[in-house]
Amino acid sequence: MKAMQAFKEYFNRLGRSIKIYESSVTEKDNAVFFLIREEYDKKLVIVYPSSSNEEVFKGLVAEEKGTLDNNLNYKICPCNDRNAAELRRLFPFTKPRVMGLTPAIGMGDRIGLSTPGHIRAARKFGVFPVLAQQSIREMKRTLRSPEDVMNDVSWAVFQEGYRDGFAADADHLKTEEDVEVSFKAGFTMYTIDPSDYVDDEADKYDLEELRRRFDDLPWRELECSGKDLLNMYLGREFMIESEDGKHVLKLVFSEEDLLRAAVKYSSAIAHTLRLKRLLDDLFSGKQYDLEVSVDETDTPTRLLEHLFISLEFKRLNVRIQGLALRFVGRFEKAVDYIGDLEEFEETFKQHVLMARKFGPYKLSIHSGSDKFSIYPILGKYAREMIHLKTSGTSYLESLRIIARHDPQLFREIVHYSIKHFEEDRKTYHLSTNLSDIPLIDEIPDEDLEKTYLDNNYGRQVLHVTYGSILTAKTEDGRWLFRDRIKKILIDNEEEYYQTISKHMERHIRLIIQA
């Protein structure tokens, strides 16, 4: 702390205004490392005795060097990509790790500034966070790279002095290229999304059509024949019993059930196998976490379909740590669960029994933010085997700060979001229509937050247009909103972190206290 104080006093004498993030102060090899902010730029500072061996941190590239009192030297290093990689080498707690079957909450950060708030929420309840969580689609829409996501998180982890571990989830990976760029950036968890290979029309086929399509499945990749598959599963009884023995499910595949499940999911299973083998080659025997997402189907995943997927993964030696199913009801963005809670509870607990019996693996809840009505159910039946994924909700909490501190900018964001809503909503299932949105010109400044961020319609419009807002540019190539948003968030960063943390705490509390 003396080194940090000496640095602060020296810069005060120079008339340079800096903020020191005291939680970041870390000692290593006779040097003191900490994060500062000068105006809007965060930087890593190293203070060390002039007699110290600089070899320890020579990989950190400095933009400024100098001498303090008491024979202390200092280096100021920008928070860039190269220094982030060196930070992870020097301080392994800033590097993501494999989590296995540990229950977790994913907290995506689309702007790159929310992670300190996420860390505070996770630390308060002692839950394991997945801090670097972004889908390829999100990164493309925000013009961020996997390295950007990883580096922003590493700096935030160092800033908060968080040493309890976190994971990095490369979400919704569809192609070999998606896997490779995520691996290069150092992600530890890979969520494969084989939805392009799911036959969502399978529920409509008659028996003859099912038989024809069954014969055309990629049997070589599936490492068996259609006849083998029928012999393995047709007519076989599968018993699933609850831990207390009070609930027993007996499942049997009829020919139609089995053909329908195979036609619907087998090509997706084959694609998953391809990407899994690529990951095995890339990791060369080292561990990684694997999740498979089949949640983007038109109809809920039937219990027999869940069983079929689990059995096939086991047969093909695809060991998963998580599976995202399509549950009953609607998981729309930015709003609470829409559906019958009793039906959700009944079907969810059956899927939990299945995951325990044929895994174990975690049940992953995608589009999981703001689904407050189902969190007690998740906690009741699967507290130790849940991976809840959130992302867009933190972006909305960021906009709260904008509404409070720059109402005019918030109005511009709302206008622009409404203009781009119909295009941006195409990849989402939403209930909102533009006719539902209040006219912003009629709303006083003090009511902007509650009108658009405490209202389902406003939340959905702002939620799905994040890419348009964060990448819009003026005619001369400057960011239209991005820099102004970041400036306000940094000017009010403690309020921002507390707002994010409070919102995420609400998610966590309802699950773990169930």
C-alpha cells in the first residue's frame, strides 16, 4: 500500500487526476501492481524498487516510465491485447478455467464494462460465474472479437481482485471456424449449437415419411446403421427414478417415437460429434467444458427426445457438461417466463431426473435473464445442476444509467431502436409490436426509465436492437452512440456497478434460496 500511496502523491503533485482501483492492488516478486483510470482510460501500474529485477514483468509493454521517491520506479502500461495476455500469464486468477459440473451463472457483457458488477453479485452469494460469455452472433452484432471479450473480462477480474475462478463460454458455435477463433482466444467452455441440422419439421411427418428420412440419415458419421439403432432402442424399457424413490418414470420407444427423434436430431448429433472431435484435436488431451444447445426448436423437447439425445451422446462418447433443451412455455428476451408454471414445473423436474440418470450433466437455461417466476422451480429441483445464461439484461441495466444521467441521449437511443426494431427482431421470438411502444416525445425525463425499462414492450425493443445501437456510425465514421454510452457509464461507474450487481443478485437469490 505504501507503493500505491507514493504513486498517488507523486501524480497529485504533477496535477494529474487519477483514480486507483484499490481492490486491484497485488504484490508479486517485490513489485506492486494495480489498476488506475486517467480520464477515460484504464491502465496497469507497476511500482517496484529500483534494485528489482525487471525480468519478471518485462513482457508488459509500458507507455510511460519514471521514478518516485524512496528509490521506487514505476511503469504505466495500457490495457491492450498484448498486455492482457501477459496479465493472464503473471496472474493466473485472471485466466478462465474449466468448471466441470459446478452450477454456474453466465453473465454476458455486450459493452465490455459490466463485469465488475457481475463479479460483485457472484462474490456476494459465492456462486461460480461465467464472465466471458458471448455468442458469435453477439460478437458480430457488436463488432467485438473473442479476444475483446476475453481481455475485457481479464482486466475486470484484476480490477476487482477476484480470485475465486471463472469460466469463459464461447456460446452458440455453429461452425469449425467459430470453434477455432474461440479456442485461439482462450475460451474454456464451448456451447455447440447444431440447430441448423435439427429437422424441425419432423413432428409433422407421417410414419412413411419418417421411415424414408430415417434411411437417409448420415449413418457413417453416426457410426452405426439404421438397423443397429432400431435394435438398440426399439421396445427397450428405460427406468428413471427420483433420488427419494417416490417418482419412477418408465419410458419405451415405439417405432414412430424412435424414428421421429432420430430424424429430428441425428444430423444435429453428427454435427456435434464433428465439432467435438475438432475441439479434442485443438486441446490435445487438455480439459474443456462442452455444452450442446437444442433449445431453438419450434416445439418443446419431449422426454423421449431428451432420452434419445442422451443415449446417442453416450454411445458416441460425447461427454457433455451441459444440455440446453427447449422447455415448455416461452423464453422471450428481456421479460419474465410466459406460460403455465405448473406445467413447467412438472416437465422440468422430469428433465432433471433424466439429466441425473443419463449424465450427469447440467441443464442450461438459455435466454434465462429476467425469468424470475421460474427461478424458485430451478432452485427447488436442480440447484446443484443449473447453468443459467444471461446477457442482454445487463445491457438494459446499462441503459438505466443513460436514462438517469443523459435523458436526451436515451431519447435518441429509443428513436433509433424503434427505427431498427422490425429488422433486428427477425432472429428472435417476441410478443412486442411497435404499436405497443409509448411515444417518447410525450414522456417526461423523470419517467423515461420506468416507461421503457420497467415495461416489457420497451425492454424488448431496446434489448434486441443492441447491435444497431452499438455499431451505428455517423457519416464521417464516428460512433453515433457507442462512445457516448461508455463515457456516461464510466463517469458514473460505481452507480453502474451497483445497479448491475443488484439486478444480478435478484436472479441468483431466487434460485439459491429456493
